[in-house]
Amino acid sequence: MLRELISEDEFLHAACHVPLQKVNWQLAQNKGIDVFIRRDDLVDEHLSGNKFYKLFYNLHAAKEIGCKTIVSFGGAHSNHLYALAAAGHRFGFNTVGVIRGERPAQLTATLRDANAWGMQLHFVSRSMYRDKLSSELQQCLRAAYGDFFEIPEGGANLYGLMGAKVLGWAIQEQLKADYTSVCLASGTGNTLAGLSLGLGSQHQDQSSISKAIGFSVLKGAGDLGKSIAMQQRSADKIVNNWCLISGYHGGGYGKKLTPALSKFNRHFELETQIPLDPVYTVKMCWGVSQLIQQQYWPIGSRLVLVHTGGLQGRRGYRY
Ligand SMILES: *Cc1c(COP(=O)(O)O)cnc(C)c1O
């Protein structure tokens, strides 16, 4: 069934009505910390999590210039391609997913769904994928799909950042600025860059604790901090209310969980009844648990964890 793209007003409204739940978590209670989780995984059945925000202005931009085809990039379990395919199906865009690696004998659950929603899957070698902006690949895509609107891997462009900024703004609205830190998982850092702009700059207190804390899921987050500052500069301004924490990637992107992380995952889900995804949110929660134990936040702090979604990726993941 084809629907109109939601308007910006509807988008802002949806962002302000995402459930903010108190987390029943003994560990935090013992240290005198209040923890809330923003269930952005529940914002929609398929177009959910932070990808809901990152895609919004991208879809509008494609529509505005009259482009019916959207091309983007990702791996075989990509939450971004999954959300894009769902959006294309719903709002009437043709979508093409350029996938890293050879076509497997059997598609992953993610790609099966994307394909069923009409996304055309275009497999390229890893070396070709690394060089995704090469004129060779671009020409090949133009020849195959005609004119298209291109969204980078993970939806990480200026439109993505503008959408993520709304996420930060909505948190500020919901809590009337009464929180200590907002915690989230970071891959490209695009969501952190936008969200921290939306939270606004740090001025009401002298606290050295950042308002927005990104837990990098990449091993060797190297230039991620620089990249975030650059993304913000391209938007409007740089704010210094955020930081990146990189010790909790648990072996790296998409890797099988270490025994410690896997055990944490089981206990956290059992105790709090909040389902986590194995690539992003579990690492953020694990990092938060470690920092709470280290008394990183003073007694009486109020934390907001952002559930950025990704639960579709649990299928086919061996824990
Ligand atoms: C894509 C994704 C992220 C990372 O977002 P970035 O903007 O790339 O930092 C975090 N969590 C989930 C569940 C995701 O799917």
C-alpha cells in the first residue's frame, strides 16, 4: 500500500512521542543512578531506530528533486538498507542496495526482506565496495538503474544529520533538559553528530560530563571524533557537548560477542525486559554498565539510553 511521505510536523510529533521508559536495573539503582531508555526501536515496525531519523530528510530530498530511484550501500545485515527498502516500498521509491561481497547462495534474512519489498540487490566485490564513489561503479549503476538519488552507507550525510538533530531536540523537549547524559551506540558517528546539535550546547552547568556520549562499536575508532566535528561543521556549527568512548566495541564491528558481552546481554535482557541488538545497542549498554560501576556519573545522575533499533539483525546472528 502506497502512502504519502509523512510531513515534517508529523515527523517532529512522532519524535516527541517515543516512549521513554524507566529501566529496572539493580546495578544502576545500587549506585544511585536513574536510567531511562528511549525506545526508538518501537517508532515503526520496519522503518525504525535511528534510521527512521536519518532517512526522513533524505526521502524528502529525493522526492523534491523528482528522483524515483534511491541507491545506497551496506553489508548483508545492514539495518540501513532494511529501513530504506521498507521506506521505498511504503512511499513508492525504487530502491537499489549495493551490497559488499559476492551474492551468497542463500540471502540473509535482512536481504530477503529488503528484496521482498522491491529493493534490487547489486552485489559488488569488496575492493569495488571500498571504492564505492569510483566513476567505474557510478557509471555501472547509472547504466543499470538510470538517474538516482544516492545515500551513503548508513545514511550518513547532511540529511541524516538533520534528522538525528530532531532526535536530540525531542529528548530535550521530553525531559525539559533534566538529564545528565544521553548515551548511544556510534558507527559512522552521524547520529551522535546530529543528536548533540539538537541537544544544544553545554552552558547551564560547569559539569565536565558530556551531554551526549557515543559508544563506538568499531575497533580502532581512529578518526571518528574528527569526522563528527567535520559533519557538524558542514551542518551549521560545532558543539562541544559530546564525547566518544571507544573501549567497548567487544572485538569489533559485527563480530561474534565475546563470552563476557554475551553474558551481559543475557542478564540485561532478562532483568530489564529490553531486547538489544548484537551489533550496536548491546555494546552501548555494556559500556554504560562499566562506567556506572566505575562511578563515572555522580549519585543522582539521570541517564537516557537511546535504543537505536537494529533488532531485525538478531535473526541469523549466532549468540
Ligand atoms: C546504524 C546504527 C547505529 C549507528 O549510527 P551512526 O549514525 O552510523 O553512528 C547505531 N545503532 C543501530 C541499531 C544502528 O542500526
